[in-house]
Amino acid sequence: MNRHRRHHLALGLIVFLVYVFLIGPLVIIMASSFGEQAALVFPGQGFTLKWYAQVFQMSSFINSALLSIEIAFAATALALLLGVPAAYALNRFRFPGKGAVKTLFLSPVLIPCIVLGFIMLRYVISQWQLPVIPSLLIGHTLLSIPYVMRVITASLSNFDFAIEEAACSLGATRGYSFFRMVLPNIKSGIASACVMAVINSFNNVSLSTFLTAPGVTMLPIEIMGYVEYHFDPTIAALATVMMLVTLGVMLLIEKTLGLQSVV
């Protein structure tokens, strides 16, 4: 009995240390964001919300955050328009070159973001002279497609295509059966793909660095530029706001779809 008790205590200690390792830095950042000192220190002295007020007063943070959100959602929408039909075709049909097509859609994951960003800068911006916003949208769409493809493919692997065939045999068109039979059964996979694609696009730094221009900056790059010259708790306050927004999104998903359906 003592042996089993020691075993459980050891496992409990390991789990506790893992949680401290994961949550500890977040707690330190949140606690530091309320300090009155002009420098980022932990533990902070006093209590103030002026750093949060400063976050919402800085137009550079607001503009870059809005741009990051717009690019992330637009790129995710385009990735869904391209990735869902592609994943469906790869799971539903057999055709020559199927493996090559699958590799093509997943290739952005295999290429480092720095290399992809340099290629986009060299050919998309320099040679084709595309504006910054369309270039960012193309680049982030390329980053999002592999995540959409992987998640949707996993969802379709559990779908019984005999249901679709039965609907078609009863007179339903391919389009009708796809939108009324297939999509409702993979909605949790679509939601999961959206979450992963948006987060990946919003947090991307390497690719965005090559594609931004003066006056057009994504939020992660704006944060890096601010930290380079400032060391006040403003960034800690911004990080806390981002964590709270993420937590709110996850709670919304839990209330609507359930977290187990998107993880």
C-alpha cells in the first residue's frame, strides 16, 4: 500500500511541476503588468492599470493588432476554400499523382518560414510588384493551408462515404450531398482547423517580417520592435490582454462545440 502511495505522490509531484513550468511564466507576466515601476520586474510593487491604458492608447498596437486579425481571418477563409475541397478530393477519389498533390498542399510546413518569406519577397513583391496587404494575405494563406488540410483530412478519415453514396443513389446531387451530408459531419474538424490557422497566422513573425513595409506592420513584429527599445510593463499588459482574449475564445468554443471536438 505504501508503495502505491509513493507512486501516486511521485506522479502528482511530476504533474505539479509540469503545470508550474507551463503556467508559471504566464503568472509572472500577469503579475508584472500591474506593477507601478517603470521597469518590468517581478514581483512588482504597488498596483496600477496605467500600462493597460497605455496599450489601448498606442495607435501602433491598435493598428497592427487590427491588421493581424484581418489577415489571420482572411487567410483562414481562403485556406478553407482551398483546403476543404482538396482534402475531400484526396480522401474521396483515387487519381494519378495523388501523393504529389498531397505533398504540394503540405509543402509550406516543410519549408522554413524564413525561406518562404525570402521567396515571397524576391518574387511576389520585388518581381510582381504586389502591394503589401495582398502579399501578406497570400503568404499567410500558404501557411494556413497545411493546417486546414491535416485537420480536415483527419476528420474525413472517420467519415463513412457510403452515406454520401446512398444520398446520391436516392437522387441527391454531388453538391447537395457534400453540403448536407459531408460538411455537417466534419464541422468540429473545420472549427479546429480555423482555430489552428488563425493562431498560427496571428503569431507568425518570420514570414511577416519579409512582407511588411513602413506603416504596415503585424502585431508580433510591432511587439518585437517595442521590446527592443523599451523595458516597461506595457508589453506584459498587452500579453495579458492577448491571453485573456485567447481564454475567452476557448471558453466560447467550449460552450458551443466542446473543447474535446477541436483538440
